[in-house]
Amino acid sequence: MLLLQEYWSIVLKELSVSFIKAPRCILDTSDPSKPGGTWLPGAVLNIADCCLQPSTRPYKPDDSLAIVWRDEGFDDTEVNHITLKQLRQQLALVANAIEATFSKGDAIAIDMQMTASAVIIYLAIVLAGCVVVSIADSFAPKEIATRLHISKAKGIFTQDFISRGGRKFPLYSRVVEAGASKVIVLPVIGDDVGVQLREQDISWKAFLSFGRKHPRSPHYSPVYQSIDSVTNILFSSGTTGEPKAIPWTHLSPIRSAADGWACIDIQAGDVYCWPTNLGWVMGPTLLYSCFLTGTTLALYHGSPLGRGFGKFVQDAGVTHLGTVPSIVKAWKNTRCMEGLDWTKIKTFCSTGETSNVDDDLWLSSKSYYKPIIETCGGSELASGYVMGSLLQPQAFATFSTPSMTAGFVILDGNGDPYPEDVPCVGEVALFPHIMGATERLLNADHDEVYFKGMPIYKGKVLRRHGDIVKRTVGGYFVVQGRADDTMNLGGIKTSSVEIERVCDRADECIMETAAISVAPASGGPEQLIIFVVLKKGYSSDVETLKKKFSKAIQSNLNPLFKVSTVKIVAEFPRTASNKLLRRVLRDQMKRELSLHSRL
């Protein structure tokens, strides 16, 4: 406990978190009803205000670059930029307009690309004492409506269109179809919106005029709140029912930025880029990681899959580049990044999916084989629970350490923790004292979701997370998917990810694979089924692939594992955050097997 308090005291100083009222202590564990304890009790602040203050940070003067960005299609133009002073001025204008339009404490949604304007809107909402409702710009009207309803959002910021890959896709119309009560609409191109607005909706230009008429313009006094006040409502993917509404407080961003500072070594003078969206945890995490450390936030307003994004990384002088494994795979297969200079990159980062060793090697080679820092966590943790670290040797596609001051154990089949130095595979369980982790959910029983039925270890009830984790002989960790993605083949438990890792390398024609197991409709042992997406321009047949998969699995994993079926598909079903939906593939195969059994 003493080391924990010393560490977070150092972090608060390094991040220049300034309190209007200082906390009584770092962690109070006296309340038995709170397994995670109470962090920074009694503290009063505004975390968005902490992002803007140069006075406490001699390394972040007013003229330092806060945001750099470029619009897709303007790849040969100068990189745009906003200084810290300009950011503060624009935030005051938007925050004053929010105060003139909404009331303190209102939930206000953001459904737009992660542009410089979106970042300013996000911080202004928090600065004004309101609550951001995070909605990904890829959602259909029904999913938008669900999130607006759960959060009781009083309004929403959006764009008239989404611009990606040289094409425009409607967004305002989706928000209207979702039943949003009040919409503030930004133009994706130019100064005027390109759609006809409803009577109750407001163009961005008109909205900003409210801020200019405000008595305090061009200044804004932040709304200071207790540290446990909600600043942001994020949502789980919602692939198995209603999405969990996860509240972030002023505490959560401290955790997000701390992990970036400690494990990725982001600091003043660096330029941090990670293609993401404010609708997912990585969006707010990236935002706060930059502004609380004095790092410049780099944003590309467009698709990250093409050369335009890579050229922006080069021209913006990005020093830390975050990725998702499927994006790296696309870069590698299309060769779109050849000839670009990424040598300013100090570290790469990866999250969202299980990484591929060959793809990681390719990515690392783009900057003289710089390390790739893996991170895995969740919205409800405000960051990662297992990460890589520049202070330790790293191995591709693995993690080297629990996140700072977080801890976990791996449970065996009986729910008991394995010894902490033994190679093993099982469901991970987290120690409960994690700064920034949720204490409640807005639409579910928090205790039932995370703590009910969990074992007690060293006097503390463990927190459920749902990942299957493997500890290797060398002490590294591999996340093998969710507990739902484990399978029983011939009485032996294994994970989809472990099988996919082997199958992905079985033939050069393979882009990616997805492994599931399904029991026959008539009963009996589970059958292993491999779905395959082929590389563009390649061809193969299911029988050839079945033989190659079987040989690879039996040679590298277990000679008793047998491939029952291979199916070649054009693409895999994924969530809006690009996570593979094996459940959808599993349900599809169950329907097919059931149909065959009736014929």
C-alpha cells in the first residue's frame, strides 16, 4: 500500500494534475461496500482544465503545439496545427456556447469523426460541467438511439457527412433517424453544412455565435466538481444485448494518462497518433494521454488504411504510433506505406485484437525495429490491466507486465489462482484496487457483473474481466481472447486465438482465419471449424486448406485436434471497434448444422 501511494503521488506531479481542493489521501479502503476502495477522496478539480494550464508545466508553454492534423485528400499540404493558447481560446468559445445552450450536468453526445473540432467539443463539455456521451460514428440509427436513451442525452454534436476514402457517407440523417432531440451539426467540408436541418437543430456556425455573445467570452471559468463526478459515458460493444453504460469520472483520465506516461514513455515534445474514435475507450485515452503529459495530439481526418495516413505520420513527425492489428495487416498486404520515412517513431503501440508476430515484425521494421508496446484493458478500467514496458525486454504479440499498481491472477478450471510464476492458461481475475476502474454501471448491477461469485485471494475479492490469458515459460503474457471463445476439443481446452495463430501461417494465400467450435445438432464432441479470408488475388479450395490447417495444428498444437470444416468467406463480421465477432460465425454454423439435421 505504501508503494502504491508513493507511485500515484509521483504521477500526479508528473501529470500536473491541479486540485482546487486536495484529496485527503491516495486510497481509502475503509468502506467494505467498495471492493476497489475510494481513490483521492475529497478532491475537487476539473480534469479538462488540467489539460490547459501552462502555469504548472514549464515544459508546455502557450506556443507549444497542442494538436496537429491533416484532412484526407490534402496529403501534399502543410500539416495544420493549434497551439495551447489557441486551444484554450477555442475551448472558451465552445464552452460558453454550451453553457448558453444546455444546463450544468446535462449529458451531451458526440457522434462524429475524431477531428480537431471533436476533441475541442469533448474537452469543452467537461470544462462546462456537463457529461460527454461517446457514440462511434459507424453506428446505425438503432444503436445511436439506444445510447441516447440510456444516457438521457439532451443533445448531440455530429457532422453532416463522414468523409472517408474519398467518399461521403451520411451521418446527420442517421442521428435524426435515431430520434435525437437537439443536434448541433458541423460541416465535413467548408463552413456551411451540406444538408437541410430540422427546425430544432443548429449549425456549427450558429452555435458558435452563442458563445461569442456570452458575457464571459473569450474567457471561461471551469466548473469544478468532486473527483467522482461523471464526465463521460462510454459503452461496451453491446454485441450480446444492451451495451453496458460505463461512467468515467474526473479520476479515469488520470489513469489513462498515467499508463501512457509510465509504459509508453510519452512526454512533452512527443507527437502521439492513434487512429481511433471518441466513441471507443481509445479516443478519450489518447486525448488525455496527450494533454496531461504535454504531448502533441496528431489526428488524420480520414481513413487510416491508405498511404495518405502514412504520409501524415511522416510529415507530422509522429514519435508514438498506435495501431490495431487488422490495420497493420492491411498496410503490410497492400504495401501502401513503402518509401515513407517513419524513423522518428520511438515506439509503436497496439490494442483491440490479438497481434500477429509476422505483422509486428513488419511494423517494427518501419522504424529501425523499434519496440511495439501491447496494451489490453477496457472502458470499465479506464486503461489497461496488462501491458508492455520499455523497461523490460519485449516479445512481439505479447505483454510483459501488469499495468502499474494493477495486478491479476490466472484462474484454473476450478476457479483457483495458479501460482504466480507457473506457465499456465486460464481466465484472468484482477486485484480490485485499480485507480480509475468503475464503481458502478448506469444500466446494470456492477457488483453482479464484476464481483459476484469471484474468489477471494489474499483477503480481497477478485474482479472479473473475462479474458483468457496465457503465461509463457519466459514470463510473458498472451491474451487468447474472451472466455466465450474457448473451446473443448477432445476433452482439451484451447482458445480460438491459439488455433488462429497457427492457421494464419499455414499458407501464403491466407489473409486471416477465425476458429470456432460447434457441437453437432444430434449431440457429441465439439467440431473445429475454420473460417478463412483469402488475400486479394489468391485462390484456394476448402479441401486443400483443410489438409494444411490440420497438419499445422497437429504439428504445432496438439496431434489430437482435427479440423472438421473449412469455409472461405469474403470478410468476417466485426463490431464497430473492429473486434472479430466469433459468436456470429458460431450462430451461423449452428443454424446450418440444424438445417442439415432436419433434411
